[in-house]
Amino acid sequence: MPYIDEIVWQVVENQDTQLFQFRAGNLSSVGVAPQYFSLLKREEKRGNFTIYEDGPALGTTFICFNLNRGKNADGTPLVDPIKSAWFNTLEFRQAVAYGLNRQRAIDNIYRGLGELQDSPISIQSPYYLPPADGLPTYEYNPDKARNLLQKAGFRYNDSGELFDSQGNRVTFSLITNAGNQVREALGAQVKQDLSEIGIEVNFTPIDFNNLVGKLTNSLDWECHLIGFTGGIEPHGGSTIWSVDGRLHSFNQDRSDPPLLDRVVDDWEQEIADLYVQGSQEFDEVKRREIYGKTQIIAQENLPFIYLVNPLSMQAVRNNLENIQYSALGGAFWNIHELDFAAE
């Protein structure tokens, strides 16, 4: 071992191009997005490949509001103070969560090949807290969403459009990375769903590099739809929850140029502290309790509003032997054991 002499990893950014190259025989494997499943399933025999599946994929897909109340060096706020006040109102975030029809996304966008997602920790992890054990969830309930908004001081006009207490129309911009068809479809549904509770969403897919620049450098954004990879060890997500972490996107710090007057909420710091405690705890029962608490706090405060977990699926050519597919490692986790079938 290993039995394979050479592996060529191709970076193909566009999902349509990936599919075309696989169907043309130029790739040995391709991830199966839900919108391609029916097509590829019909072609399994003719194309001499197999589609493997192992339950929900690891990782998360979510929308996230910019909760950062910091200012640039010249004193200008990162986020329009009017919108920042909305985003930092818990009832607003809860209303958005209740206003999203995630089951419709599973049925229409994921072709039924997905599950509702409610936690930053993958369900394969022993530290995942299921709803039955206390994880808060937000089932689709637009009436409850409207009630929460009105409770928080928002109001509706005769056309069902939402305004804040100062008479400002509630509207915000949503960005995601262009070229990812599932995320583009999800963004379009978020726009539609939230229009039904009176919120106007300006949805714009943008170039991935531009998206990364906004999230990590300029911090000039209002709401984004992206995802993080996952794993069974929660501490792998510590950079997301550390208040100084590089992926703490909902309230990102910045040193160059310096960020002024950034505010860290108590619940935000508590999650960060719990992740440190969890990393230092050897007792597995206590670790599960610690990470369970982080999931509850996250769902209560909604820095990330989780959407849908797609099923983990991958198409692999049948000339590759000893595939032991797993959502944890995909088709090639045991790559040293893989070999080509004799011709």
C-alpha cells in the first residue's frame, strides 16, 4: 500500500462544469448535489459508476446577520445603525427563523434529500444535542414571526410591509457565493419567505473572493448565506465561537485597520468560554453537558440561523475498488486501500 500511484485533484468551481466533466469521463468522482441526483441515478449503469449515500452531511448551512456594532477608524459604523438595531434585536432574529419554510427548501431545492438543521454540531457527533434532549428549534410559523416582530415594536402597513418604530422600511441585503446553485436557490427562497412576513430582502450572489473579502476584511455586509464544514469533535469549531476567532463572522474582530468600539454580548462570551472549558475536560459526560449548553445558547440567541443538512452523496467510478463510503470521510478516507479493478 498504497496501490494507486498518482492522484490528480482538480479544482472546478462551477457545479455544472463538475457534472459535465464527470459525465464526460474526465473525473473519477463527483459530489452529488440534490438537483443532479435524478439525472445521475438514471445514468449509473451506463456511466459505470455508483452513487453512495450515508445520511446527513457534516457541516452547516445558515444565514447570519452582521451583529457587529463596531466602527471603522474614521468613526463610521460597520453596519447602518438603523439596521444594526434590528439585527441585534433577538425577537427580530427569532422572527426570521420562524419565517423560513425550511421543509419547503428540502422538498423543492433538495428534492427531499435533506434534513432540517438546528445545531452547529453535526448529528454524527456524540456531542450533538437532539431536540428531544432540549435543543431549541424554530419550526415554520409565520404568524408567530409576525407576533414577535410586533412585540419588538415593529409594525405593518395596510399592504403587509414591515416598518420599525421610527417608520423605516425593514429591508436588508443578503449575499452568497455565486455559482453554488443550491445556495442561490436557498437565497431566493429566503427572499420569498421573508417577504411573506413583510421583510424586503435584496438578494445578490457575488464572486467568492469578493464574499470572503467582505466577511474577513471590510466587514461591509448585512446578511450572508454560507456554510461551514463540520466534524465529530466540537473543538474544531472553536474559531467560529471564540470572540477573537477568524470565523466568528457574526461579530468579527479586525486589527488591520483597527476596529473601534466593538461590543461582545454576554451570551457570546459564554459560548466562547464553554468551548475553552470543553477542550480542557476529560470526562466525556461533562464534555457532552458543556457542548450541549453551547448548542442551547446558540439556538436561543441565533447568531446563525441554520437551514438544511443535505444528504452526503458521492458518485464514484466502479473501477475503483474497496470504496467504504462514509459521511465522516467521503469515498476516499481509506485512500491507501483503494485500487483499480483489473481490466
